[in-house]
Amino acid sequence: MVLLRFIPETTNVDFVKWRYIAFAIDGLLLAIAILAMATRGFNLGIDFAGGIEIRAKAPHAIAVADIRHTLGSRGLNDVHVQSIGGGICDQPANSCVRIVARPEAGKTEAQTAAAIKAKLGPSYRYLDTQIIGAKVSGELFLHGIYATILAVLMISLYVAFRFEWQYGVAALIATGHDVFVTAGLYSVFQLDFSINSVAALLLLAGYSINDTVVVFDRIRENRRKYKVMSIRDLINLSTNQIATRTTLVSTATAMAVLPLMLIGGPALFDFSAAILFGILVGTFSSTYVASALLLYLPAIGVRRAPISPVMPAKT
């Protein structure tokens, strides 16, 4: 039975040759991210900027889109509406909703909460109303940054321990680049940066290091097999051997995320857009950048092939 293949099983690309172009592209993405963060900052969501959280129950099933439209007509455009379940919210099903909003211009959180309740009407029973203060949300923002940085560092330490320290340094640079550039996407397009965004960055850190570790593991395996092969040839051989696998995995993951961005609504658009962008950047850096960085680090134990002496020709 002949298998249908859309891409070749093995490739023969000189990945190391194109490393300077890859470094230039990554450098440009980093420069754009840094410039955007310095000049535009982040469009902080409710979680990080403060606001109001209301949990309400209706005597009937709630259509989240209708709630968004109702509150939007009031001028409350920066509102997150989410259906919640469990307990009394299942009687009937989908009868509870969670509303998170920023204060209206010129009004306090309490006044905005009262305006939301008035707009929803007296048929709703309010289970909980909380005001997220700016101090608490600011601390949450810092903790999210610290968690992301710590995750990247710990992943790199594991790679250094599991392989060699040179691999750990390369993983730190490549993974840190992927996370930072994806964070820059939020700043460039002013996407809503919330606690879900931190989850997206942490997810991308794991995804990126997975691709990188696959390349590193193949380099280590080939280093044991081809003991006199140069590091340049090892990188090219190993990357070509897993190129098809990397392409298929990245494509399959992107295809799974794309529907969330297209039909998931506003609540999932920013999250899925960041994931999709991170997949592209992570695949690119794992293929062209992470392993190429080993060329600029101390040797990882690869022995050079001895130079054979030139023997005089027999006459």
C-alpha cells in the first residue's frame, strides 16, 4: 500500500547556512517587541487593571451574546461575559453568568456595578459582587510576569541538567525569545492582556521547548553515532531528520487552534491568536535558531575529523 505524503519523509536543507537570515528575522521581531512595549505598553485587562466582577442568576437560560449586546448598548464596551455552571446554576442549565467590566469614565466601580444591575433588570438574582482594586490587580500582573520568567528559567535549567549546559543556554535564549516576542504581539496590536494571556505565554514556553528538546535529543543521538562529524554537519543532519515531524506537529496544532480564533468569539480570539503566532515563531526558532546557537558556545564534545596526511603518489 502506497502512503500518501504531502511533504518528503526526509529533507536535505542546509539550515546552518541560513542562520544569519534567521538571526536577522528574530532580531527584527525582538526590536519591534521592545519598541512596542516601551512606547505603547500593554492593554491591560480587568484582571490586571482592576474593575468589577458580578455573578448573577436568571430564572431562564442565558444567551451570553444577548448580555454582551445589552451591556454594549449601555456604553459598557469593555465587558467580559462568561456563562458559568454548577449547583443552582444548572437549574435551569446555563442560567448563571459572570460579568467583569471596567469602571465607566467618570464613575466609580460601585456606580458602574449599579448601572450594570439596572441594565440587566430585576429578574436577575445577584450571587456575588466584587470590586477588583488597582493594587491587587497590579500585584497580580507582577506575579504573572515573575511566573513566566521563572518558568522559562526552570525549563532551561532542566535542559542543561538533562543534556549539557550548552544546550541549556541555547534553550534559554530560544524559549525566552519566543515568549518575549509573543508578549510583544499583545503590545503591537493592543490585544487584551489578562490572566489568560499569561496562561498563553506559559503554554507557548512548554510548546517551544518541546520542539527544541526534540532537535537537541537528535543531535545528542547522532553525536554518539557519528563521533567524528563536525557540529555544523550534526546540526544539519539532525534538523533534517526531524523536519517532517516538526512541520506535521506544528501544522496539526495550528489547525486545532485556528477554529478557536475564528469562531470562539472575543473571549478566545486574543488567546488563540497569541497561541497561533507563538506556534509559528516557536517552530521557526527551534528549527533555525536554537541548534545554530550551539555553534557559538564551547564545544559539546564533538571531535573533529583528523586531517589525513597527503601521501605521495606511487610511480
